[in-house]
Amino acid sequence: MSRPPHVTAGRYAPPAAGRELVAVSADGSRLHVEVHGPEGAPAVVLSHGWTCSTAFWAAQIRELARDHRVVAYDQRGHGRSPAAAAYSTTALADDLVAVLEAALAPGERAVVAGHSMGGMTVMAAAGRPRFAEHAAAALLCSTGSARLVAEATVLPMRPGRARTRLTRGLLGSPAPLGPVTPATRAVLKYATMGPGSAPDRVEACARIVHACPAAVRRAWSHVLAGLDLDDGLARLTVPTAVIVGRDDRLTPVVHARGLAAALPNCVGLTELTGMGHMTPVEAPEAVTSAVRELTSRYLTAAPTMTMTTTTSTPTSTSTSTEKETTP
């Protein structure tokens, strides 16, 4: 399948993968997997969020692939991974495990980073033996484990049943998003990004989100509305860092603080001033730096148990089958 237009053009399009794989999940769902960077380098696995794709990690792939082996995959129904018959947190865990087994050698360990639904994927998979075999450390980026709809502040209303009901309806709307226009960019920026986000970053996020099929977007919205991964969070015992934008309306900072408090082995909480929900695009250097710190500490050195809390103002810058590709 050819790469979607939002992947091939623009400043935030990721480089072509050195290898492409197809990971087969427990129910037979096929997942598009890309491998970037030199073989034998420290491994990083990137799991994107709801309505996104591997293109969302463009900045991290481009930077980390210089000296890491970066594995990125499309969640089922997103990007180049076909839609599936089932959508659930079990499917999220099954899919991540399938990717780990397809892309990593037996016993090979990696830092696993997840944004939004990708972070929920990490929590869902935490109790799996194959996850324990391959995960050296984790990064939970702009995510939460439960009460997503109740805590979301996308609608400027007082917390309560009315806001929760309306938010659930908004996020679960079956209507196609349509073409990217100035109006839709403004809506997406308000709902998912910080007020100071640069226009090219808003454009990149809009093109990625609008490429997600409406039926897939709605199916996953129902899963997220009923999310309860607190048990998975308790089983996430590898060293785990948490990062969040202070202006995040989809998974507000209360989630990140709750994750940091509940994780068995939290090694850092970073709150990014002025950033919204799309932190890997809005604050690429901060997210990339967090991944690098985890790989340097837990893939090349003995782990420590120190937890830190940081408030940061980022600098603004811009069974498997395999196929070889040319970068």
C-alpha cells in the first residue's frame, strides 16, 4: 500500500523506513510497522494515539534514528493498518505485543513510548509476559488511565454530567471531518494544541487527524469513553516517565499527576508550559529528550529509582512479513 499524502509531503513527514514489516495480532489483524535507523543500535518502540499514525512521530523518528533503531507502527484502523472487526484495550495490548515480537529479537529490550491512546496501549500491555520480556522502560506522553471523558475540558463548561455527556457525543461523532480548512485547523488547534502552536505544526496535526477514517475514529472513541486501565497501570513496573502539556484539554494535567503518583516505578514527571495534547509535534525536542534519557539510563546503564518533577517551557523549533525499502 502506498504512503498516504500526509506522510509523504511537508516538514513533519517522517523519513522513509529502512524496513517495513507486517505484524500479525492475536485475532489476525495486520499492522503496518516501520523500522528506522541502524541495526544493533538501542531500540525504541513508538505507539501513536487516537486518529494519528506513524507520521505523528516524524520529529522523533528523524532525530532518534541517527543513533537508535526506531520502530513505529500504525494502530489498527489507522495509517496503513487496515480496519479490524474488534476495537478494545485487549486489542491494543495484543497489537503492541505482536509488534514487539515482529520487530525485536527474542529477549531484546527497548524503550516503549506511547502518546495518548498509545500510552494507554502501554498500560494495557503491561501485564503481558512478552511486554515484560522486551520493555526496559516506558514513556507515557499526554495520556490517562481512566475518566477520560469526565476530565476532558474541550467544552468550556463546568464539570458534571452535562459536560461529560456532550463531550462523549462530540468525540464519538460519526461525521467525517472533511477537508483541512482554516476553520477545521482552528477547531483542531483549540481542542488539541496549545495557544502558541505554530501554524505548520497545526497543519501537520490536522492532516494526520483528518486522514483517520470516521468509522475507525468513532469505534475507538467508544473504547476510550469507557476506559479503565488502573489495573494495567499498577502492573507497569518498568521505570516509567510521564510528560504532559499544561494546556492539554483532552488529557489534562490531572491525569499525568495521577499516573506519576500511582506508577510503581515513576522516574519523572514533566509538565510543559504552553503545550497542549499533541506534545510530540508541539514540543518535539522535549519528547525526544525524554526518550533519549530513558535509553541512556535503562538500555546502557543500571536503572535507578529516582523520581523527579519538572516544569518546562520548551524551545520552539520546527507470525511477520518483511519488505525492504530505500530511505
